[in-house]
Amino acid sequence: MGVEHVIEVDNTTTHWWEYSSSTRARTLVFIHGFRGDHHGLQLFADALPEYRILIPDIPAFGSSSSWPAGVRSIDDYGRWLRAFLVATHSVDAVVLGHSFGSVVVANALRGPRTTPIILVNPISQLALTGPKRVAAALASLWYSIGRLLPERIGSAWLGNTLFVRAMSEMLTKSQNPAVRRWIHEQHSRYFSSYSDRDSLVTAFTVSTTATVADYASEIDAPVLLIAADHDDITPIEAQRAAQGRFPNAELHVLENVGHLVHYEKPIEVASAIRAFILRHKRA
């Protein structure tokens, strides 16, 4: 279990969790994906006990507040992450972003930097051009309707359990009944925890209009891309193309898994993270 902290950063109240009490250990900062919170990356932290790991709930999700004016663009999230790293004395930490969190990290950490960056299931092409473009278009319509409805009804619409379950079924690749049940339970418990309807809908729009590839050429740090061969959000061909846009990036492909590697293959992801960090520590 992590230790919860609360700080005011970039005009938001940010809740974050610290795993491992050793301040002498190397610090890693994990940034979760859209509609998730810190729980989604907890298995990564459990699998990397030798590190001190910080996992915030990003603005508008989990226990964290949105900005007073709400979410406006991906630049809000990039600015917030840079401020969070300063506030928690983690500017030199290894930073990891999963899914939408990969875009937040890529936006935030452009420019001169030598500390490694890790992007898991990175969003490397626009959702409406991906292999599930029809599902993405339906999701876009779903969010648009949720914004147009009266607030109470709209919030209920956006948190509808059937919608959450359909998303969970689409993304889960494991055939293990126990694993599938656990993933669906995690989504049911944490997927609808957000600060307000308008921030949620705007964040969805932001998540479909920005990609890691948009910032790749501006990132100087060594980058590890951890991708999945059955990812419904970004196909492996797009991940390979994105790798070529970074000045210094490696691509590690996990097989027989999709967009939920943080639930289905956390040990394998942790092993790739550990090996990458150790290689660059020696370098």
C-alpha cells in the first residue's frame, strides 16, 4: 500500500501516493491513463520494490481536482506534470506514462533532458484512425451526448455501468476467467472517479487529438516504448513508426496482450523497466 500525500500544484489539489519509504532509493514517477487513477499502476509499483515510486492522480481524475477553469488542452497536463515534479523534488526522476499518460509525459518533457523516459502502451496515433476507429467514434458520440444532457443525467450517462463494462470487455485480452473478473472489477470501482463532467468530456477530446508522435522529435532523453502486439488503441505498426521519430528510443514488444498490460502483464513490464534503467545507469 502506498502512503497518500496531498499538495497544491498548478492551481489543482493533487493527491499522490508514495511507494517505498526509502528516500535513498531511485525515484520513479508514474502517470496513469484517461479515466484511471493511481490504482491502475499499483501493480507496477508492487513489482519494482527496489525503487521509490510516486503515483499521482492526474488533475480531474481520482481524488485530484481539476483546474478552476477546467481542462482546456494537453498543455495543461504537461504544465501540471512539470510543476508536480518540481513540487515533489522529482525533476531528475525516471518518468513513466501509460496510455493517455504517455502523451502527458511526452508533452511535459520535451527539450534537454538526460534522465530516461518510459512510455507504456503509448498513444502513437489518433484514436479515430486506429484499428477500433468505429468504437472510438461511438465513444466520441457517447461523450458528446453526456455533455449535452442536464448535468445530473449527463453524469449518470457517462458513468453508465454498461458502457464501462463494454470498454473493459473490448480491451481485455486474457482468457483467464479470474483475471478477466478482476479487471472488470477494477474498472467498475475506479473508472468513473472524476472531478466533474465538463473536465471529463474535455479530457476525452484532448486524449483523442494529441499523440506521443507529436512530440517525439523534441524529446532528447533516452526513451523506452513498451507496446503490445494486440493493442486496440495503437497498432504495433504505428508504434514502430513512432519509435523512428524519437532521437533515442527503444521499442519493447509484449506478445499476446493488448492495451491493459498494467493489469495483464505487470511483471513483464517491470522487468523491461528495470533492465532499461540499469542499462542507462551503467551508461
